[in-house]
Amino acid sequence: MLSDIELKANGTVDDSSQYARPTDPDNTGIQPSYGHNTEQTNGFTNSDDTRVPTLKHRRHSVSSALSHHSSIQSAASLASIDRPPSRTSATAEYPLEKLPAAKIYHPLSPHVIALLMPASIFGVLARLGIQALVGYEGKSAFPLAWVQAMGCFIMGFGVGIKDPLGQFYGPLYTAMTTGFCGSLTTFSGWQFDVFQSWLNVNEDHRDWFRDVVDGVTKTVFTLGLSLAAVQFGSRLAFLLRHHLPHRQIPPPPRTVRYTFTALGVLVYAAAYPAYFRLPAAFRHQATAALLFSFPGTLTRYLLSLYLNPKLSLFPLGTFTANMFGTALLALFHVLQGIDSDPVSPNACAILQGLADGYCGCLTTVSTFAVEILTLEEWKSWLYTVMSWVVAQLLLLVILGPSYWAGGVSERLACTFVS
């Protein structure tokens, strides 16, 4: 057993003595009910669920809720989507399996935060790469559809294997889901794409009714595809999970853990020389976005940690991140569209980097889709409709007066360095 000092140095928390549970005293094979239970780790509720299984109640985590098409009522349980695995595994298959203290990581552990850095960069690169790959002339589907589907599929798979990942190295789960998938998918980009359909920014030859149809199509298709992709990934993980080891997985040695942490920091640090050393033409395409990728992910992660457990009606942290990022994206496009005195090419590239990097990583569809699927039905409808309506109203309030009062173009007025 590691000492408290060693555990704190590793970014882990030892709560085994505080939360030790009695065994079956009568040897009946039935575990007693323990009532309401949540973990408190340095001020954070760190639990996959708030109840322990009895004969009548099986403990439901997010992964088991997805697998069994059930809902979660506890705000703390729903907030566990973004957090590293907690002390007790919460799958229906392994309801009372415990994580050793050495495998538990505080949500703000340096090991967790450091792995978010490269995950954010790779998520942005994947998003920009997919959009460039499928953004050809005469395409059948809009580019963001591929982005959201890929990110949500990986998200569903990651949530499904959360417990095996926790048995090995918990920060990998947060890097995979919150870092990579959250940066790959973008709620603000989706909403901005829908808003541009209302306005027919591309000036396609169609009437106003077709503009409405195009916006509704992007709304319904993106939402349906994202939810289906999460379910597909979760189902695949459910089928494979039985073949993955659940016990006796040794954690990486301390040297390996600190090597991962150092490499994560170095990968993000490399984005700065890449911005200045690579040709200036790459800045608006990718390198500027890499600079702002991790700050966007970290903002979303902190909002999730602090705000999601506060409200049981819907995840307040994810909602705040998505709305804030959508408003910022609209503001950046206003600045890029000023006709009278366009910003400089360097400033235009920075604004594009903020839009693709910070706003793209601050907002997420992958977590949003998982939350919709695991909320109670009426709450999921409320959460979905309210998120869509508020985002469109924010775009209308910010972009509408700028476009219709004149002086701001619906397209980019500034130029990039070629």
C-alpha cells in the first residue's frame, strides 16, 4: 500500500479505508444495500453513480446506461463522463469491482491535464484533416457530418471501455474522450453551419423554403448521426469488453507515467515553434488552431468539473461551454468579415485559429450526444431543444445586426498569407 505522500505525488487518492464496505455476513451470495454513496475527492464528487447495487437495483454508470438503454438521474453520475475512472467500477457486469488506490487519479491531477494537451492537438488535426478530405466539389454530405460521426463513435467506444482503461491507466480515458473526441467534434461549428444555411451564404440558386430545408437537414442529420454513432461505438465496446482483462492489470511504472506526462507537455509546446517556423500559409490552415486547442479543451473540462454536478435537470457545464463557444465563434466571424477596414493577414489567421482551435475544442457534440442518450427522456428533449434554440439565438443576436446593418460581410473579408 502506498503512503499518502506517495499517492499525492502520483496524483492519486487513497480512499480505500474511508469507503471500505462490509462483505456478505451470512454467506448468502447477496450483497447488502449500502444506501446513498458518493465520493468526495478534494472538493469534487468523483463517482460513477450514487447507489450501490442490491437485488432490486443494479448500479448504472454511463457506460451501462448506454449499453442497456437506460437513463441516469444523478447529476454526479452524469458528470462522470469527463472524469477519469473513480474508485469503484460501475458496470452491471462487475458491480462491486474496486480500483486500487494506486490507479485512482484526481480530475485535476497533472497526469490527467498533461494528456489532454496532445489529445486536443490530435483532435483538431483530425477534424481539419477530415474536413479537407471530404470537402470536395459535388459532395453528397456536408463535411462536419463525417467529423461528428467519427468523434461520437470513438466517444461511445471510449465510454464503453472506461473500466478496463481505469484498471490500466485512468488518464488515458479522459484523454481519449474529453481530449480527443471533444476536440474532434464541434458544437459551435455545427450551429454556425446551420445558421449559414438559413442565410444561404454560398448564394446557391434556391428560394427561402430550400434554405429552411437545408438548415433543418443539417440539424436533424447531425443529431441523428451523432446519437447513432455513440450507440454503435458503445455496442462495439460492450461486445469487446468481455474479452478485455478487468483485474490484475498492473499500472504503468512511475517512470512511464511521468514520461507520458512530459511527452504530453512537449507535444503541446511544439505547437509554438511550429506556428512560427512553418510557412505562414499553414497558420490559418492548422498551426494557429493548434495553439488554442488545449486552452479550449481545458476550459470545457473545468466547466464540466465544476458545473455539471450542480444541476440535475441537464449538464450545466457542457451547456455553458457550448453556448459560450458558439457566441465566441460568431464574434470572431464578425471581426473577420469587416469590409471597411479588414484586419491584417496575421490577425486574420489568429482569428481563424481561435475559431477552429479554441471554439472547436471548447464546444463538443460527442459529450453532448452521450448526455442526451443517458438523461431521462423529457430531460434529454429539453436539453437538446434548449441547446439548439439558445445557440441559434446567440448567432442571430451577434451575426444578424452585423450582417444586416452593413459593414460586415457574410463571407471573410480579410485575407490570409499565401
